[in-house]
Amino acid sequence: MRVARVDRHAVHVLPLDARWSGMAPDGVPDAGPDGVPGVTSGAPGAHAGDELLRVDLDRDGLVPAPDGGRVPPTVGDVVVVGERLDGAPHVTGLEPRRTAVVRDSAGGSSRTQVLAANVDLVLVAEHLDPDPDLGRVERLLTIAWTSGARPVVVLTKADLVPDPDGMAAEVALAAPGSDVHPVSATTGTGLDPLRALLTPGTTLVVLGPSGAGKSTLVNALAGADVVATGERRADGRGRHTTTRRELVRLPGGALLIDTPGLRAVGVVADDAALEATFADVAALAARCRFADCAHRTEPGCAVRAALETGELPERRYRSWLRLAREAAWQERRSNARLAALEKARWKQRTVEYHASTRGR
């Protein structure tokens, strides 16, 4: 079963087994907030005919993971649902995640947050009005490449600017290897290439800031109101507000995850993801005289030479350095945390061993 929504004490899943469809945890048809038997989403969330089954979680809010541990479930997860003795559904396992869209946590914690799992495409949504934030686009692209999914940049509100194609060309310079599409959910301009991606069984997630028009984009692609949107100003510059992540099945059979606007986006990345986002910088770095060049004051640095000639924009160079530093810092924090957890685990095992042998 596919997790469509996560609450504090339950997951809401798209049943893939007919015996669960339309049944609440107590084994009787559940009247959801809209009075629809079996539907627990309470919003346009599930496509017509889909029924979300609520499955309560254990008190810790975690589910058994493939590695034997316990992890928080996330939207897009594939979970195994069994029966309790009373016949109620119960999560008994989590299938391995093919891909995972992960962000760094806020603050000094080394913990990360999985935003979506088992995603094939990441739609990086950025508005053209106001002007797009190229640093944010690069940040989200790095997260997308790290996930294992393919990123696609979607520039919304193309109807509000005089030259959307020219602006898209500028954004494309910050998104090598990714398709860039200027679109208007209001007029329908530019949506056809995106609709071609909505093949049956494909899972997409939309990432972007508040005000990028993500929910409006989703509804425009679906040709139906599959996610709720808020009020909008007449000039098209108002904000819709998505308050939670939710997976919906689109009429054509694709699955799409809508997400709340991302404010601060911490990067969890590997070298391959950074090289994919900054392919132009990586190509320059490969021409440096020294393999361990830090691209600051070293002689024979091709990156610094490109900066001096204007081949490499100063903004992009600084964005690359910033994201590389963040990724390295997060990796150090994560490694320290994992080491502490492993030490605590072995300490507990030692205590349990001595307790089991006491008195022999």
C-alpha cells in the first residue's frame, strides 16, 4: 500500500488490496470528514474511486524498516499492512525506498527529514514573478539529484512577465542537465510537455517556495481540482497555502505529491549530486593544475581563471562553494551522530549480555 498522507498517529494509504478498500481500522466502513465511506483525506486528495485507508501507528509513530530499525513513515512510502487480532489493519513493514527526497533539518540537529519516497521525477517549481531565485533553484536541484530521481525545472506564472522564454534561458544556465519549462497554469501555456511526463505509475513530487503556485500547477496538469487551494488575488500574485504533504492519483494514472512551501532548505548531498547541479563548475575544476585544488588562491586554478574572464559568474561560484560547505558540514554532523548511536547500541547490548549471564 502506498502512503498518501502522514498524521501524528496514523498513515493514510491507497489500498492496493481490495479487502481493505472502504474499511476503517475497526473493520467497518468509515465515513470521512465529507461523509464519504472509506475516504479519510477530507479534501480533493484521492482521485475519484480512490479510498484512503487510515492505519494507526504505534505510540512512537515509527514503522519497521528493512534494516531492522524503526523510522518515521513518509509520503510515497510503500508499506506492508497486516491484520491485528481484532481485524484492524496494522503496518508490519516498510519496503526499501527506491529514491528519497531528503532535506537537512533546521537548527543544529544532525537529523534529516525525508520529504517524499519512491519518486521518479522532482518538479522544481520557481515563480517568474517576482524574479526567480537562482540560488534556491540550485539548492532544490541538488536535493533532487541526491534523491536519485530526475529533476525538471518548472517556471510558473509565465503569463505575468513579458519575456518568459528569455528568463527561462537564464535559469537554464543554473540548471545544466535539467529540462526547464516556463508555464502558466492560468492560460495553459507550456503545460503539454509536463503532461507528457504523467505516465501511468510514474510518481512526481513538486518542490518550491510558498507562492510558486505548486497546487495550482498540480490542478492544471490534472485537469481537475485534485488538491485544495486557498484564495487568490485578482492580479494572480496571491498565495495558495498547502499545509501538508499529500500523494494524489491523477486521472491518467500518475501519482503526484504536493508539498508545503519550503522556506529554509538545508542540503543533504553527495559529490555526484553537486557535480550534476554544477556541471559547468565541475568541468572547470577538472582542468585545475592540482587535483586537490580548493579553487581559492592556488596557482593554475581553472575555476578562478574562469571567474576572472567572466566565463563563470561570481554568483554561481559562491553558490557552489556555499552548497559544498553545507553538504560537508551536514555529513560531518551525521557521521558524529551515527557514531554516537552505534556506541549507545553496543553499550546496551553489553548491559543486556551481562544481565543474561548473571548468576550462571
